[in-house]
Amino acid sequence: MSDNSEKRQDNSLRKVADAQRPFGKVNYYMMVGSLLLIILGFFLMSGSGSSVETGFNPDIFSTRRIVVGPLLSFLGFLLMVPAIIYKPKNK
């Protein structure tokens, strides 16, 4: 009974061939780039808010926070799709 379980474990620990993997190096690089764009966009949208005690803070309506940050995040989400779908050509 233990021999059978050892054989199953050996089969599950085999290395997967590169052709059988769902993503290649290029896919991972593209995904990491997209993720960095998303994080950068969220970072640009962050900042101090407006509170009642200090009064109105016009910085919450800056171009960086309402245009640039969301645009970068949106581009990151859009570019994640080709990063997942991309299939490199075989040599």
C-alpha cells in the first residue's frame, strides 16, 4: 500500500515540460508589468482626503488623482488580457 502511494507522489512531482505550461516567460513579464501599472495607478490616486475639521481640500480634484491614476490602472487591467492570451511562436 505504501509503494502505491510513493508512485503517485513521484508522478505528481515530475517536472512539467515547457510545451505543457500554460504561460511562458514573456507572459509572466507582461503580467508583472501590468500589475505594476495597476499599483502605480492606485498609488497616484491615493492621498489625504478632505475632512470637516480642516475645511475643503482642493487637492482631491487634482488631475493626477482623477485622470492620470485611473488611466494608468485601467491600462494595467486592459494590458493584463493580452498578457494572459499571448502565446509565443515556436521556433
